[in-house]
Amino acid sequence: MKPLLNINRLSKTYGKLKACNNINFNLYPGQVLGIVGESGSGKSTLLNCIGSNLEIDTGEIIYTNSKNEILNIKQLPEPQHRKLTKTEWGFVQQNPRDGLRMNVTAGANIAERLLNVGVRHYGNIREEAKYWLEQVEIDTNRMDDFPHTFSGGMQQRLQLARVLVTKPRLIFMDEPTGGLDVSVQARLLDLLRSLVRNLHLSVILVTHDIGVVRLLAHRLLVMKNGQMVESGLTDRVLDDPQHPYTQQLVSSVLINN
Amino acid sequence: MTTQELIIKQPAIALSADTLLYATGIYKTFTLHNQGGIKLPVLKNIILEVKAGECIALTGVSGSGKSTLMKSLYGNYGIDRGEIWVKHNNHWVDLAKLPPHKIIRIRQKTIGYVSQFLRVIPRVPALDVAAEPLLELGIDIDTAYKKIKELFSLLNLPERLWQLSPTTFSGGEKQRVNIARALAVNYPIFLLDEPTSALDATNRQVVVDLLTAKKQQGCALIGIFHDEEVKDKLRTRELVFGVIDNNKISFG
């Protein structure tokens, strides 16, 4: 199995602060990689460096696209990069307001990514939008409603539908269950698990919630002060943590589910 | 690091053709960094060979390292030293040296683990929880459901529970979901961590029968069985653990 994404010696500084310091990892097709760490550990910076064009200082981001071409993301011309982020890649923001257009309908939110890749047939677009609303378990009667009339959990699922419509291979998620109450969280987690399996998605997921990575992530990276202090199979990192910081992180979880 | 690590592709000693797992020189120490860096040595030079059709019972007092060995054989715990050779797709692989994405493959196809506790996913029905490993192997959903329903029936799990999330199930009900989940897959190797601890006599016997059938099919079983009767019916050999007491601490 060849990796979908290789991150080699990636570093990013903000002034004197090393937000990401020499990060290396591979992501394999169909796998979910969780990145955990406390606030300020650099996990969101890392996600944005890879997934949303935040400029990096040094290092490489190598992606193998659906045509089996090996792309060096930093050297990719901007139009090609933009196309990638609108088709094969998707970004699910922590705050749905950053990932959705709040002033257009749910259906239009989903249609936008299709229009971007040149689909023009209105009937097809509406059918597609309907299909993806169903996939994320949103009542299709809500298609012509504005996202601000949706609950937090629904907005998060709409963001997913908007991303999934172009059949991405790689999805970036920043605290996707952040502001949701526990039962809504469970529903979203279950949905994500089945989507990953059925659509063979690869996901990089940033969260501070150990319970979320336990359920979703195959592999785990632990970050502290911009460095990757530990990585491995999720259950091994959580059940047999080696680094002092990981041991502290795991033992501070109240209910170790 | 510039020196290329020497990759050994097979066990150093000749093993019998029907050996499915061979672990040798296993050492494992836990270091508790946040408790003054205390070191707890748990496994010391463990050697274990398991052949098709065998059932090895791990025995010894609690804290002697039985569960630690089981978890190490599944890659759930990392070991300090040693080799864990597993016959995967007819090739030997050393689990102790495999990268995570390859361990995931071994767990999908070759080693099944029946833990005492079911990891419950809120909202997901028992049927789907149990069918998940089959679906991950690419088996279609109808075949997977059919297989799980057969096992649920054999294990006397009431049909009204099949579509419910096991969140509210009793210990014995959860354990049966867990057993169905693992036994549905044709793993050549099964690790069994007290698979019958929460079951009544009838269902204990069902599990013994299912595991006996697995043995007859040529599976290798490694288990911790606190129930003496279950152990006597299943085990072909025993591996007895002693407590390492060089610093007077045992680990539970």
C-alpha cells in the first residue's frame, strides 16, 4: 500500500515561535489519522499548513492524486492547487460558519463545489445535492432553507455534504465535534465512521477529545509545543503511552472509554 | 540514522509447518513517567509457539503479565525486546517491527481479539457493531448480517436487542456481541481475554462449542480463562506465569 500523503520535515514558525517543528508522517488510503494535543500545541497550524494553504517555512507535502501523479504541493501552481482543494480535498472547519455560506440555501451550499468543477446541469445538481443531504441524514425538505436555521449538528453535517459532493479522497477536519452536545456528537461520529468505510476516505482529524480519536482514528499523532512527541496505532498510543506528556494526557481523561 | 536496519524476514529457528504464531524473547517494562519514573518489569524472556488446532491457556496469579502478553501479541502494547512472528497470508511477519498500517491489516485478516469488554459506540445497533470487521474486509452487508444473525441466535442473544445500541446491554449481552464480532471472521489466530467471564452456564457452553469448532478448523487459540471448566475443555497446553518481584511491585 502506497501512502496518499507524505509529510517530510515540515516546519512553520510565527516569529520566534516554532508552531510546527520538523513534522514527519505518512497517511495511507482509507485511514483516519488523529492529531491530539493541548491548545497551542501546533495541531491546527499543522492541519492548515497541509490542507488550506498556510505557507510553510521548510519541508515537503507530497500528495498522490487520483491519476497517480505525485504532486509536491508547495511547488504546485496556484490554479492547480485551488482545483485540488475544491475536488479531491475537502476541509471541514470547526466552526460551520467558516465552512458554509450562511447567506445561500443548503442546496446551493452543496451545489457550489459542483459548479466550481464545471457541472452545469441544474437538474443533476439538485439531484446530487439531495443525495448528499440524505447521506448526511438531513431531511431533503430542508434543501431550500438557509444554514442559519439549522442546529449546530446539522450545520456540521451540511459542511460534510458540501465537501463530499465532489467525491474527495482526503478530508481535513478541525475539531468537527467541538461545539456539539454529546448525543449529536455520537451521531456525527457514527456517520463519519460509515462514510470513511463506504467511500474509502482518508482523513486527518485534529481534536483535543481522546474519546473521538478512540472511535475514529486508526493512527494517532501527539503534539506538544510544535513537536510530534509520539505516534502510532491509536489504541497503542492510548493504552501504552511512552512519552511523559502522552501519559499525562491519557491519565487526565476522566472516563477512559 | 544512516545504517540500514537489517530486516529479518523469517524466524531464526525452523518451525513446524503448522505453526501459526511464534513469539520469542519478549520483554516488557512499563515506565510511569508521571510517578517518579517508576519502572514495572512485567514480561521477561517469554517464549511461545502456537500451532494450528492448539489452544494455549495463559495461567498464573493476577499481575503476572498474562494480559500484558495478550495485548503485546495484538500490537496493543509495544514490547521492549523480542520477536512476534505471525503467519499472515502464508508469510511470516514480525509484528513487533511492523509499521501501524500493516498491523491494521494483520488485525483485519489474521488475528482476532475477544476482549472482556465491548467498546460501545453510541447509537450504533448491536448488529452493525458485530458486522463491522466483516464489512472492513469488503464482505457485502447482507452476507455480513446473515453471518452475525446466525451467531447471535446461537449465542441466545434475544432478537429484540439486535437493532439496539449495546450501550444499555448487560455485561453478558455485551460479551456475546463481542464474541460474535470476533468469531464471524475466519481469523487463523484468536486471542481470548476471559471470553466467558460474564456468561451463564448455557452460553458458556455455546462459546466452548464455537471455539472447539475453531480449533478443529485449524485455528490457533491463546486465551486467559479464569473459569476452570472452560479452560479444561479448551486448552491443549498451558503457559504458566510467575511474578517478577525484583523490585517488589506487581502489575495488574
